[in-house]
Amino acid sequence: MARAPDQLAVLAVDGQKSLAPTWIALCLVAAAVVISPWHLTDQDTLSNLAIGRFIVDSGTVPSRDPFTFTDPTRPYSNPEWLADVLWYSVYRASGEPGIVVFKLALVALGWFLALRLSQRRDQNCAIGWLLLLAVLPAGATRFVERNELHACWLVPLYGLLLNRLRQDRRWFPLLVGLGVLWANLHASFVVGWIVVAAHLVDAAMERSRDRKALLSLAALLVLQPVLGMASPQGVHNFDQLIDHARGVAVYSKFIVEWAQLENSEATTGQLSIHLFAIVGLLSFLPGTNRRRIGALLLLVAGLGMAYRAPRLFPVAAVLAGPAVVENLDLWFSQRSRQTRRIATVLISAAAMALLLPAFFTVHSGKTRPGLLASPSSPRRLARFVADHAPDGSLLLNTYNAGPWLIWEAGQRIQIAIDPRNNLGAEQLRRHFEQVVLDPAQYRAEVERFGVNLAMLDLYGDQSTPVSRYLGQAAEWRLVFLDGRYALFARTVAKNESLIAAHAYRVLQARLGFEYLLRPAIDPAEDGGKTQRAESAELSADLQHLRGQAPALADALAGYTLLVAEGEPPPRLPPGPPPRATTRATELLQHAAQKLPPSAHILMYLATAWERQGKAEARAQVMAVARYTFPEDPALLALDAELARKHGDLDMAAKLQARFRPALAGDPWLAMILSGAKLRMLSQEPREGRNTDDGSD
């Protein structure tokens, strides 16, 4: 027999002990903790810490962004300022371990409150709770030290207190206070509006309506926008939300974690989201659940969040999960014991099948290493800036380096942009589509603000027009190079001391060394004095490089050996390999493992293997290189050399036709392939005239 609608009040909670097995509840909370990363993994945590430090040190919530220079008149909207203060306070008291423990406590609290919200007095919640266990992997990689974690406990707590409000209006002030707290912890406070609206709809759908409860819920719903302004920023507390809503297309285009589910990489977490969506929608088909309009509103809102940006799934799960759990419990309560057992076994198997890969993915290092241990982070560059940049410097930085820079350097410098996205979608679009792609726009930005420092990410920026501009323009000097990131100082008065102490004289911010090649025979006009002077400068640069980028120094040493004992890669000289080729291979192999992917370094390594006659090792390197850089001219040139070596002249000609147009923009590779006699700058030049024409 169907229950009366007033007995189906959404999210009903009673103080009596649940009949659900305690072990399932413990497993769910424990699983949420176990599959969470146990170290810092998200660089945005550094932004939170930096902002929290600023607020604690200054005693004020800034009205203008203290860390960026790009839009100094823009009001600073940060509805998460209180959460930033909490993160920093924990960090100051107990360091990274304290932050991780605090994060895990928030995760456990959120799922515990979600369980409490899904409890019902007279039914067994086992099947519904197992469903929550099965969908947990979808949020595993999002259980990180970010302010959105507060939404994971605020959403179910709001639901619990709203249940109480429907029974007793004395809970109204507490809900008002919680709304104010939420508006200062995270921008998801608007989700609270959805929760209140769902309760209001369900209260209105009850046959025996409680007029006082309806009025209380309606008043609270009307009050929600006002609570959102109960912040030191007042009405500007909504600015970030409005900008994100208007600029969602821009953010989705340029920021990976904003990508829609359909555009994201396929994972077991996505399977969990689809499972949750299917079961959740099906749970409304039984007649006992069709009048639960408020619960349906929560599910639709939760699925909208999860499919719009999978990073929001933890919030979506605690928003819609309890309603789906109750739907399942209502339906399975009318099924036979055998049916319930079968459903329990099936969902348990699904939960284990999804949880185990999530656990191993998070804790085996396949996703992200610990933030502070990541070799690809700009931590060393940020520390260099903090230690050596002139006070008041303006740094035109790469987007993802922003959190590191504002954490390490604080207010000693200001940066152009960072992942907080507080500058708005239009500024983000302009940065990626104009400034970093067009040297003219880049120079204009430098002149407009008086920028004196610029950085590059060699993985993403080494072949762009702006990287070539920074590497070739006389007004910029390379002062830091760690193999992944490079820092340039503009030749202005403010940077005189920095340039004098740290500037490279010969080495460039490149993951390739062809630019260090010189004619093998010394030009007659100065007797080789210029080349010897360059070699002396290179020796000084090498000492500098070994301190900042040992792996890049190894790669350079390996390349130098290949040139000295044979010919520059990708040329393949006939005859047995010199003994130095083995050492060159070792150096290049070590460097390739430490440095960002580089077509040139992979080409050097493949050449070294081929010169040793190790065809299988060469093939493995080239397979990786071709997959990563399918049209790189240096790799195509090596393929052509290999084809020519093995007598396949037709293939060599086809490959040459593919890379020949690129030689106009790569004079060093063109010089190598011309057959000219070349040497490395660090090698002593020979006396005499060039003998390329066959003369003595």
C-alpha cells in the first residue's frame, strides 16, 4: 500500500537509531577518506593560503586584488575569504600535514551529514547507501584542499536544519546564521537557495499542509539573496558568480576542469556519474515517488552541475544523493527480501569495481604527485623570484604559475593572471587569444603597464612567436632556466642588479641545442677570437645551468658528445660508433626522463641509439616522439636519414618533402642537413680555411 504524501516528506530525519547496517555507514565515510589524496595535490591551495595570509597579516578583506596588476580598478570579489583564512590558520599552526587532516575531516563530515540526511526512521537504507558508495569515485580526485569542500558539508547540514524548521520555527535564526557563514566560505551559497526551494515545493505538495512551515520556508527563500550580501564585500560578493555565469563558454574553452563531461577524458569516475544519473531518474518512476517534486528538483540541479563540470560532482552528490537514497528505500521497502538481497549484492559489486580503480589511481601517483614534490611545478622559479626579483616588479606570467608566485613572493611583486579568475572571463580570453600569441600585443602589454619580468613554460611555449620574441629581443635577458620554466628580465634600471648577477650570456630558453653549432673551421678574419670568447661565456653559463637545471645540463653534455664524436643529429655517419656515444646515450636518457617532452631531445636520444646499432631502443623512442610531435621537422629529418640508411630512397624523398617547408623557419636544422662541417661552441675551432669545397 502506498504511503500518504505527508509520510513521504523529503529528507525526513528522526533522532531514533537507523536500522541500516552500521558497517555500511562506516564503509561509506571511511571510503570517502581513503580514496582522497593524502597530500597536497592542487596548486589552487597555494592561492587560498596566500589570500588567507594577506587577510590575517593586514587584518582586512581587500577591496582590490593585491596580487595582480592587469585591472587595478576592478572590485575584488572573493566570497571565499573566510575559508582562505581557515586554510592559512591551519597551515600556520601545523603545516602541510595539518591541511591534509583538515581536508580529510571536511570530507568525512560532508559524507556523514549526507548519510544522516538520507536516514529514515522506519526503513533500511542499505541499498541507497551502497549507491552512494558506488558513485563516490566520481569525486575522488576533487577531494582536495579547496574551498568547494565546504559546500560538501554545508549542503546536507542545510537540509537537516530545514527538516527541523518544518517542525519547529525556532530553527529559523540558525539557518539564517548558517546562510551568512556559507556566503563567506564559498560561492556555492546559491546552492542553498535550491535546497530551500526544494523543501518549499515538497511542503506545498503535502496534502496536510503546514501553513506556518510554508511561511517560514518562503521567508527563508526570499531572504537568501540578502544573506549572500552579508559579507565584507557586500553586493560585490555576487560579482564572481555573475562573471562565471556569463563567461562559462570562455572558462570551458581554456580551463580543463571547467570542461563539460562530454568533453572530458573518459574515466571510471564518469561511469559513476552516469550510474548515478540513471538510477536517480529511474527512482522517480514508482508511484510512491512521483509526487516528490522537490527531490526531483534536487536531482536535476545536481545532475546539471555534474554534467556541466565534473569537478562539481562531490557537491552534486551530497545535494541529490540523499533524495535518491530515500526514493530507493521507499521502493525497495515494498519488495521481497530476495529482491533486496539481489539489489544489495549487485550494487555492492558495482561499488567495489569502481572504488578499487579510484583508490589505486589516487594513491599510485597516476593522477598527480604531491604538489610540493612535483618536478613540473614552477616552485623553483617562484622561489627565485621571491629571493631575487626587485621589489615592486610586474611579472607577465604563465597562467598556472600564478598560485606559486603569489604564495612564494607575496606582495613583493604583482602578476598578470592566475587561476583564481578574479579578473573576469574577458581578461582570460584576451590573455590566451591575443597577448601570449602575438608579439606585438605582448610588447604593447609590457609597455602599457611597465612590465619588467616575463616567464615561459618551455613545455607549452617554446615554439610560439612570443617565446621567439623573448629569446631574440635585445631588451630581454634570460636570468633563470630550470628545464621547464624560464624567467626573463627586461633591460631597465630596476633590473640592473638582477641581470648582472644572474643573466645567461649564450644559453637560450630552448629544449634543443642546435643554436650552439658553429662552422668547424675558424673564420679567417679574427682568428677565432670571437668563437673563443663565446666558448668562455658558455662555460660560465654551464656552471650556472648545472645549479638550476642539472637535467638540461646533462642533455647539453650528451648532445655535445654526439657532435664531437660524429656529426650533429639527426645525421648518421657511417662506421662504428665512438665510445663517447654510449655516455651520450646515458646522459640523454636521464635528461629525457626529467625534462618536459621535447622533440629535439628525443631525436638526439634516438640518434644515439641508432649510432650504437640499438634499433629496438631507437624505435621505442621514436614511437613516443612521433606520437607526441607527429609533424616535427627534426623527427621527420631523422626518419628520412633512417630511410636513406636502409636504402628506401623513395620514403626518404617523401619525408624530406614533408619537412622541407619548415626549414625556412629553422636555420640551424637547415645548416645541419646541408652537410656543412659543424662543431659545438664549446669545442675549440680549428685553424685554417673552410674545406667544404674539397681544397686543403
